[in-house]
Amino acid sequence: MFATPEALDPPRARACHLRKAAPAPHARGAGTTAARSELWLPRPALAACVRGVMARDTRGASLAAAQRYNHFPAAPTCALLWYLSGECDLLHPPLPASEPAVPRRLPAISLCGPFTRPTVSWNPGDMHAFMVLLMPDALQLMTGLDIGALVDRVVPADQALDASWRALLEPVRTACDDEERVARLEAFLLPRWRQARPPGVWGSFRLADWSQSLAVRAARSALGRSLRQAERRIKRWTGQTQRRLQGLQRSEQAFLHVAATRWAQPPDWADVAVHTGYADQAHLCRETRRVTGFAPEALRRQMFTEESLWAYRLWALGVDEDWESPPSAPPPRKQHVPHPGP
């Protein structure tokens, strides 16, 4: 049986399959503040379903207007976003944030689809937000939603989700703190994912493992196993082409490759390109701009000085090689499997 709303409200429950990564430290540079940003990463039981959980609280931090922007990269994930306090305007065009943009006020509880471009939002005042990032194929398996219809869109969650999923929204909103929100979220997702999870799915939240697992599952699914049929399945499950997913995968690999150096000094970007699947440094620079809106060195340099890049900072410091992360995906069996590609 699935968790009922009452079951989501045990006294001071704590999550077992979502573990908090180290929050971003304060005062790493002139642009950072005492605003709270936290990240939870999944253990193997939820890793192919949940990419991560993020919380952001600026109440009492006295942020200037320029510090209340939020930059996010293009991403293959969907998200459930709760604004527990304060408001948020999604800006269009998204970059650069300093230029005039048309704001769109987000619902208090939103369902966000995958985004093919970087996004920028702005908070008119203090805010407290909580967000779970969900793998698009997992969300489709659990809800039956058309992920393609959600690409580059943010919609009210109570209008997009059915009654069984709407039962999650209020318990998360009314939890006493973010730790309890994570526990209620886990109690809701875990039984649904256990029932919906396809056999052979690899338990990793890293995009490289997820993308490879997705390609193998698409190639082995149903009767048609041609390259074109596998590519169509991937687009139906994720709303995006395999080529675009591979670009996002390379971008994450480059980000984590540089993160492993603890961001101590400027890297050799040509070397980073070679080690993370790019044709050359120019290819790395083009794709980094497409995914983040920044050149690689500009992103590295500003990450610890600009408050608006808090999400990048959080992932850079939270996804650490020493963290108890799910194991890398196993290599595919030696039998021939058509592998969809660009």
C-alpha cells in the first residue's frame, strides 16, 4: 500500500534514503551571504528516481536586489517546487539578468518540466523554497504524465497532478522544517518508485549513469529494437533527444571534473575537454554557454563571489567524491545491444 497523507505525518520522522550533503559554506567570497542553501542526495533505493532535494531560505539575510536572482542551468529533470514563504518571478529572456526582462509570477506550488535552456528567477523579498528534482522517466512511470508537454514549462502542481499525488503537496508544505519535509517526501516516493521501477535500472543520480541506463533500457524495450525506435522511446520518456541528453551529461562531467580539484585554481580547459568527452576546448565553451549561460572560466570564477549562483555552489561543494554516493552504473553485458546516439 502507498503512504496516505496521515502516514506522511509521523512524529519527527527522518529520511533514510535521502542524505544531506554538506551545505554550501558562507562567506566564500564578497558576493555570498548568510542565506541558507542545503542539498540532499539519494541513496541507491531512490537514485534512479530522485536527482536531489534542495532548500533555500533567505529570511533574515538582508539580501540586496541584485543578490535575489537565482541562476539555474538547463536540466533534464522535472521538479516539484514549494514556495513556503515569499514569491518568485521567472524572467524571460533569462540572460543576462541585469537587462530588462518580462517577469512571470510562479505558483506557490509548481511542477517544473525539463528545461532546454538556462533559467533565471528573481525574488521580490525574503523567501523560503523547497524543491525535489525528479528524473523525467521516473516521474512518467509513477504518474503517467506526458513529459514532452512539460518541456520548458512551469505549471501549477495541483492542476497537473492527479489526486494521489496532490495528497503530497500539503503535508510537505506544512511540515515543521526541511528535514521533516525530506522525510515526508521519501515516505511518499519510495513505495511508488519500488512499484514502478523497471528491472535493470541502475541506481545512480549522476547523469552519465542515468543516460547510459536509459539508452540500454530503450534498446531492450518492447519488440522494436532499431536505433530509431530506441531514440523515440528516449524522447517519449524524457521529452528530449538522446543528443541533447548527451550534451547535458558532458556538461555535468566537466563540472564535477573541475569540482574534484576543489576549485582551487584555474584548470586547463583543453585538458578538461579531453577528459570529459568534448571534441576540443571550443566545443566545451560552446556547450557550457548553452547549458549555463556562462563561459566555463567565468562560471568557475563567479561561483564563489556571486550570491545568485548559489545553486551551482551548492552542487559543486555537495557532490563530493568522499560523499557516500551510489556506486557507478555497472558496464553493460557483452552481448550486442543497439545503443542510440546522436
